[in-house]
Amino acid sequence: MLSYKDIINKIECLEESNILISALELNIFSVIGKKTMTAKQIARIAKIQYEGAEIILNALAGMGVLFKVKNEYKNSTATYKHFCSLSPEYKKGTIMLKKENRSEYEQLSKIIKFGKDYTQYESEETPAFRKMFTYAMHERSELYVDKVAKIICRNDVGKLCDLGSGPGSYSVAILKKDKKAFATLIDRPAAINVARKIHKNHSTHKRIKFVCGDFFIDNFESDFNTVLLSNIIHIYNSKENGKLFKKIYKALSLGGRIILYDYFLHDNKIKPYDAALFAVTMLLYTKTGKSYTSAETISLLKDTGFTRLKKINVGNGSSIIEGIKV
């Protein structure tokens, strides 16, 4: 268990988080770019106050985020590569989400005390948000795609359907390993447009079909050998997921696999730690979503008709649950 000091240390991480998010909001890393600049130069270009600029720059240098030599500041390799808009590897989607996290988490106590304000979910998200969110999912998936693809490709993939595909990063990794597989990516237009852009020059592009649609409303093809739901079921309630599983069951050929990749809690709902924290994110960001336990998910799949169910740990709190249509 955490000691008093440990708990205080975790609370004090909030200071570092707010400093870093403020630096992103103020575009400090993009302003510096590949240059070495004084606080006055940075303040002038960023259009911020010199006194505050110097204080936050010193804090960032003290944190090890920036270099400071005499009175000049310089990006580290990591801050230029990932957080400077001039870099080809700029993580624009991730940055957008991290900026939003601060305002969302300010609502946590209110939601826990009074419940959710469901009117906030009535308005449709904008294509601009979905576009940036899709980039964020691609940036995050880069850390896990190879491991996930290796697990899925232990068996022939065949005709793959990636429902709610987002950027399609997992499908592309799968197609790289299974040279005979073909993939259909299904998601909303903004997400599909991003997927097309990200993968347009990839060797697997000719084996990918891009489909715009709503998987709850629209009908999709059948006779798939594999259907992938990557980080999808945590958005919806059990009834909605049950409806989706039934559509997938019908779309699969005999012997076909459903593969769920997500955070799955143990029965005590406190482990894996990342999954327990993610449940808080779902409380904040979704109308009815949550982190499901493995047992809840497997039970729902059994009710749909799937058999030979098994769970494979991927790491960082996430797992794969696989079922077969017989």
C-alpha cells in the first residue's frame, strides 16, 4: 500500500502535468523548434508575458524537458521530435487529447457527486475532432501494433473486418505479417479519411478496402474469417455490445474468429492498474461506456454463441479475448 509520502508525491505530479500541458497550449516547443533562444525571444514569438515565460521555461528545464545553457533554451530530442509542429513525427492527435484531459478531469468530482449531465452527449462530435482523435489513436497504437499483430497472426487471418477501425493501424500491422490476408476498414468518414492518408503509400494498401459507415446502423459484408474490435466495447453498454456481437456473429464464416483488444479488468475491478484508471476515463468521456471485466465480456460472447473463448495478456493493462463461431 502507498504511504502518506507516496500519496502526496502522486498528488504533486499534478504540478508537472499542468506545467507540461500549459507548455503545449502555449506552443513553446514549436516556437523553439531547432533553435536556441532566450526567454525574451520565446515570449515575443509566442506572444506571452516575459516574466511567466521565464518561470515556466526554467521549470521545464529543471524537469529535464528542455536544455538550458546560460540564458538560452533548447528543445530536447524528444520535445522536438514529438511536440514541435515542425517535426514530421509531431504527435498532434495525442497533444489535442492531453489538452482536453485537463478540462475533463476538472469535472470528475462533480460527476461522481451529482452524476453525469447527459445533455453533453446529445450533440454530435465534429469531423475535426474525429480527425484529430484518429491521429491520436494511430500515435498510441504505434507502441502496441507489432505485439497485437503477432498474437492475431498465430492463426491465418484470411478476410479481416476491422470494425470501428480508426486509423487502421492494427490491420496494417496484421497484413504485414499475414501476406495472404485482406482487410476491410469500417468507420465514420473522418476516421476513414485519416486512415487513407496514413497508409496510402504503404505496401499493404492494395489489400485494404475502406468503408465509411456506422456499424450499429449499416449492414456490412459477410463471410469474414476474422473480425477485430480494437478498443471499441468500452464505449458502449452491455446491451449495445450484445447487439454488435450478434451482427458480427452473422458476418463471420463458420470457424471465424472475433477478436476483442481492450482493457479488461479482473473480477476485483482493481487490476490491472491501467484498466482500473481507464474506467475513470470512460466515466468522464462516454455516456454509457466502462471498463469491462474479462468474465463479463466472455459471458456476453457465450450468450451470442461464440465458443473456445480465451484471453491473452498483451501488457500495459490490455488483453485480447478471442472467440470462435461454430
